[in-house]
Amino acid sequence: MKLNEKIRMYRKSKGISQTYIAKQLNMSVSGYNMKELGKRPITTTELERIAEILGVSASIFFELEFHVECNKNQQHKEVI
């Protein structure tokens, strides 16, 4: 799962709108939407602020990817 997909997943699970996050980041809703869709990069500063808004540590987005990738690799090894 990509970073932008994780952010979207967390945002939706918390019931927070794109509009709210865009306002907190001082950007347009369409600009923020492009970031969640992976069409524009998310800066480190934006990631830290998004994590703060969502009430999580920014590192969780990378930890989850590590666990997801580990699980995929483990499943692949079992199939072989």
C-alpha cells in the first residue's frame, strides 16, 4: 500500500474530510485530493502535519508498509 493510500485510509477511518485537512494545510481541496490520489507528491512537512491532524505519528505510515511488505513476502515464500 502506498503512502497516499494509507493517508486516505486513516483519514476515512477517522471520519475527517479532505476539505478539513486541506484547510489545515492551507491548500485547495483539489490540491489535497491530488496528493491523496498520488498525482502530486506529499512533502515531509505535509506528512507531519497530516499525521498530527489524524492524531497519529508520521512513522506509522512507514511501519505499516513494512508490515504489509513482510506479510506479502512471507505469503510468497509459503507458496513456493
